[in-house]
Amino acid sequence: MGQDLLIVLFGDPFAVMNTIGLVAFALVGSSKAIREEFDLLGIAIVGLAMAFAGGVTRDILVARVPLALQAPIEISLGLLGVGLAIVLRVSLDSPDTHPITLVADAIGLAAFATTGAIVATDAGVTVVGVVGIATINAVGGGAFADILLDRAPFILFDDFYATCAVLGGSAYFLLGTIGISGDIAAGACAAVTVLTRLFAVNRGWNLPTLQELGLVREQ
């Protein structure tokens, strides 16, 4: 366990981004469950689902055993995020809408977009695969958490969210194709994703619907 922890904390870009993503998304998912008044088990399940669902889907797509089933430290990091969410709820009135949680969500999105892009590139898939897996890794957990919360995944109809992961994954692939090192490409992917997400939150960006574009009449 100690060796695993050292690898996570001081290892390669994948390990660093994966650590950040697990803690951040477990915090965000648990905060949503707390708002819906789930019990302690429900809070943990939603938090861990948001932390792991995207990564498990990523690993299945590249035909490998999910990392969550290989490294015990992964569950510990997820539970750390759950614990942080509970601490925030005790300290704050509305932790799910607090800037701390919004920033954590943006950081988790960026971290998982980066890990997805790294894994997809190592698997030798095309540009569609790299961007697609980066996006699935980034937003899959949030979509699954929304299903557990009995609501339609918000990435399908609200907010400028999944698009940020698409932009980050695209940046990773483009830099890789021109010979930029993996470490720099990973940093760029994370930076593009988190900055566009935070800017979108600040500006209230949303992708337009057909109704808003005037292409479909309101019902």
C-alpha cells in the first residue's frame, strides 16, 4: 500500500491526474447526494460512482481490467473525497453550489479528460478514439451519478461541460501529432479543459438548443 501511495503522489502524469480526479469527483458526487438527502451509504455510492464510472468505462473500451479493481489505493482516494464532502456540508450551508465544489468539479473534469487521453493514446486508437475516450472518462461518472439521483444527465441538455473535455482531448492529440512530449500534452489538456470550464461557469455559457436557434417551434 505504501509503495502504491508513493507512485500515485510522485509518479507519472496519469497517476497524478487520476488521483486528483478521483478525490475531486467523489467530493462533487457526494455533495449532490447530500443535497438530495441520501443516507450515508447512498452518499458514498453516488460519490464513488461519479469517481469511478468514467474510468471503468474507459478501461473497458481499451480492453483492460479496470484500474479501480487493480489498485486498492483507488478506493481509498474515492472515500477521501466522500469524507471531504461530508466535512464541507457540516461547515457550509450549500456545499454543492459553493465555489469550492464548482472548482473541484472543473479540476476533476480536466484530470479525467487527461487520463482518458493518455490511456487512449497508449492504446493506439484514432483521433476519434482519443477525444471520445477522454470525454467519456471525464463526463461518464457525472452522467452515472445523475442516473442514481433519478434525473436526466445534465451533460445532455444543460451547461457547457462535456465540450470542455472535447477541447482538452483535442489539444492532447494535436500536440502529440506534432511531437510534443506526453507530459506537456497532458498539462495542456488539463489546462484547456479546466480553464474553458471555469470561464464557461463564470460567463454562464450553454450550447444552444434547436428551439433557441429558431429551427424548431416551441411546443
